[in-house]
Amino acid sequence: MFLEFCMWYVYICDKSGQLYTGMTTDISHRMQHHKAKLLYSEEYPDKHSAAKRERQIKGWSRRKKLALINDPR
């Protein structure tokens, strides 16, 4: 049996001034689907890890999300 390995991404995007947080295996396709601008993303090796981080970020205030986006790491 062949198992394909793919990275999962947690992202924050801007659509008409609203911040959206989500997860996907294909960021460019997701941004086209949302007609949104990608502001931030993180990579995860599996769906479970990405979902955990997505839930964490979704619970944050807009201010905290913007701080993450603007962090110059």
C-alpha cells in the first residue's frame, strides 16, 4: 500500500478586511477559492497537529492574530 505524504498548513488570510483562519494541504488553491490574500502560514506534518493549531488561533482576538502576522521572526 502506498501512502502519500503531504504537509498541512495553517493559514490566516484577509478577505475584504476580515481575517480568516483555516488549514489546508494546498494554500494557493485555498486562496483562489476564498478569493483572499494570504497573510500568514505555518507548516505541520499531519492533520491532527494542524487542526490543533488552527483551533488555538481561531480562539484568539483580531489583535493577537495581527501580532502573529507582524512578528518578524
